[in-house]
Amino acid sequence: MKKSIWYAIIAASIFFGCEQEEFISPRDYPFIESLGVTQINPNGATIEAEILKEGSSSITEYGVYFNMSIDNPYAEPDITDFQSVAISGKPDESIFSVRIDFDLVDQTNYFAKPYVKMGETVILGKSLTFLSQGVHSPVIDSVSTNKLFEDGEFIIYGDFFHSELDRNWVEVPGLEDYYKFHVTEVSRNEMKVNVDRRYMNIQTSNNKFDLVVNSAGKKTVLPEHFSFGFPVIEEISPLKIYSGDRITIKFSEPVEDMQIYFQIMYDGAFVSFIEEMEVVGNEVRGILGDTAPGEYLIKYSGGGFTSTFSQPLEVLSSWETVFDDISAPNFDNHEFLSTPDRLLAYEYIIRNEPSILSYTLGSSGFIPLTKFPNSAEFRRGFLSAVVDDRYFYFGLGTNADVYNNGYYKDFYRFDLNLGTWTKLKDFPFDYTMVTQAFEYEGKLYVVMNDYLNYRIYDPIKDSWEMSPFQVIDGIRKGGFEVVNDVIYYLNNSYDTIVKKLKIGSEPVDYLEIKSFEYGIGFNFFNVWEKNKFMIGFGSQINMVNSDTKESFSLQPVYESSYSSFIPWDSKDGFLMAFPRHRNTYEQENKIYKLIQPFD
């Protein structure tokens, strides 16, 4: 049986049959007599009619139109407002019946008109009226979800839903204060329900709640259908992780960006630990921030609920102590330079009996390597640089005596392998205060306090020259590193844009590093393995991979928090030498090795 609801205007010719017209012949259409309404009960009503004479055309459809009459049961509504039950084909007998088993409202008067149809021509019987007892209570076959959490929508599938939207409503007893439900679309077999969350603070509960569907005065209860659909962590990958590694947290339910906030318990307090978090369906992805090694229970919260995952996340140590109890010079008044197998240290201001100190990996402390040339005494603002991991260049600067500001133009090179000094050509320019010196394209580029342009030393020709290019502020005042004759730098201590420069060309933005929690300017800019930058910001370290342009916080050493250390790209890996406490500035005589893999 085909049942449908017609609201369109019937374009065909409509004829009303009566007994007297039976004797008029010949006719192309049949006559219909409305016999009555029977079997009126809580499941519907049956309309009976008789085809008195068929006519010469074949019947292609028969059925009944029906509509309610609320104000005046004797005033017929327009046929175009009627609903219909339509049955394809021709009745088996001249007397036929059609059951109306949907969209009837209890204790409501209805009109009904039986009909037959030949092509586009519709023949109607006389109107019948009856007092409805409604139809079958709504049947619930399935529901698109059994979880309630945030605002959303669900669909109820079943039967006997009234087609008028306002005659349908949904309830979930016990959750009236938390949610408001509103039916937005309905057909006989589907009901779409909007969920509006009204109250934020929901307590975690294992209770189940009934779903109640009301349709045209009839009610059906689906017991213990709904429960709170809090997203539950099903999986964390990996469960053993280093700071800076990517982490994926899989939930039982889809989540949204604003729903989830992750924390871990550290030092008796919950702190945030995921950086660059993104949500994809029911997965939260991000990078583990600079978290101390240990096991942590993960607490997540969102939308007025909180919960703690049962399995701990193990954060592995990124560092290990490789050397301890090393006799080291004071960090505050010494300059440090490194080669793959040794650290060089010397005072910022060279005083009497000045020496270069050297520390070799595995030794117990620094030992004197060589004295500076005799003329180096009481000098500051001098040039010092290591080139090719072998040659230590020294010279220039001014007299450290404020009453005797003499300028030093002498220049030397020390061979770290042979242990010998070589006197080089004197500096030919007037002012000699040096702020930076670095190797670039096989030459030594020098940044001076009193000159706009670089001064360049050529070790092959043993000659000096003035560069035609001015020193940009990022090189003069910021932090930088040279990698394969490309300069990467930060403009100033608070910049987050790493720029890329070839001397003689305009700098370009290379990448943006993440901002840091304390807003402290960087205290070192170092390159490691030729493709990783280590940028120290107070007690935080940012590592940037120059190949992938990824940037994240690296795990500090938590044995004692530090404000600075000597970064050392050694032959044994990246080392953190002699970190000092960020509050007391006490210097540790230890060297830590970065053991976290980055492949």
C-alpha cells in the first residue's frame, strides 16, 4: 500500500459522483459512493466506499483524502489542504476500504473523501466526518546516538511520527536543567532533534536516562537510552615520549577545539603540557612541551567537566650527566668558544698574565693552553674567533683603563694543533672596538662599534679590507649563526622571527618561532648538526630544525633550573656545559649531553 501526503493543488479534473448520475451514459469515469467510517480506534480509522460504475477508463489509483476540522466540523476545508492515503492500481472489488493509520490526532474531528483516479482525472466521493481516537503510539526503531554532551543534533528513526512539527516534542527526564530539546524536522519515519546545552557544569555520572517521544498526544518511552557522552581517552600514542615529540590522544567521541584543555600534575599542581594542539575528529594532536622527566597522570577538561586518564604518560629524560665535578672558570667573567673536542675560556677583560684555558672532553677541568701575546694585557673589546675548528684569532680592542683609551691594532692567530702563535698583518683602520667576528665564505667578517660596514680579513692573502655592505642591526645587536655561508638571525632579544641573510642581499623571513612563557630575551643562539638551532630564552630552550622548519620547546635540565649555559656542539653530540641556577646564579660544574633522538 502506498501512502503519501498531498499538499499540491490537484491539477486534474475532479468529479463528485452521485447515485442519480448512474443512469447517464455513456460515461468515461466511474461513480463513487461514500459508505462510511468504521473501525475507529486508537490505531486509526477505516474509510469505506463503493464504485457504482467503472466507466470506460481504467482506474490507476484509489484512496482517501482527509483533514481535520477544528472550528466547525461541518465546514469543509479546501481539498488542496487535505492529506491522502494513496493505493496504486484498481480495487479488487467494487466496495473498497482504506485505512488511515497516521497523522490523526486523538479527539479531533476529521473530514474524509474517498477517491479513484484515472490518469490525471480524480473522482471524489462525498465527505465523511468522524471523531478520531488518534493512531498508534510513536515507534522508536533506533536513535543516531546514545550520548549527550555538547550542543548538537540527533535523529530518531521509527514510525507514526506526526508530520506537523508542533505536534512533536522530546524529553529526557532528569536532564531538564542541563539540556533543551527541540524537534526541527519530522516525517512519518524520521524525527530530527536539536540539542541545546543550557548548563555548563555537569558532574561525571554513570546514570542512564530515558528518551521520551511525544507525537500528537501519544507517548513512547525508550528506557535508559542516553548517558553523558564525555569524551574518554581510549589511547595515547606514544605512552613513552620525549619533550618536543609529537603526541596523539584518541578519544571515544569527536571533540572540538574549545572543549579540551590538557594538564598534567607536576610539583603538586596541574600545568599545561601540549603545544601546537590541533583537533581532528576524535583525535587531539600536538607536541609535548618542555616537561620534566617522570610519570604523569593526564587530566583533561572541557565544557564544564574534568577527568583524569588512568594510565600514566612517561616523559623520558632528554639529557644525561656525562661529566661531573669539573673545575671550571666563572661563567660571569669569562668568554667561551668551542671546537668539536675542546672548550676555550678566557676573561672578558684581559689582565696581568693573561692565558687561554682549555678543556678537553673527559678531562677533570680546564688547564692553561697558552698565554696571550705580551701586548694583550689589560685589553677589552678585542676580536676572538675560532675558524675551521683549528685556528684561534685574537687581536684589536681597546685599553681597559678608562683613563687610557688606547687602540690596539695588532692581530694574531694561534694554531690549536701545533700550539704556536703567528703574527698577522695589523688592522689598518683607526677604531678597533670589536663586537662580533665570524667566518663567512672563507674569510673573517668583523663587526665594529664605530663602523657601519664590515671589516674583512682574508687569511689567504693576510690582508684587511672594508666591505661595501653595511652591518644590519640583527647582526650587530641580535643573535645569529652562520650555516653553509647563510646567516640566520633574530633582530633583537624579543623577536620571534628568524631571518635568513646572504651578505649583500636583502634579508628574508625564514620562520616564526613560538613565543616563550616568561617573555625573556634570548641568551644564546647556537647551531647543532648544521641543521638545528638551539635558542635559549631564559630558562627555556627552543629547538628549530632548519630543514623542516619545525620549532618546539626542548626539555631543560631539572636537576637545577638554569638561566644560561654554554652550548657545545661537540664530537660526542650536543652538550650543555656548566648551567647555572636562574635565581641564585650558582654554577654547576657539570656537563649534560642531549640524548633525545631526533631522526
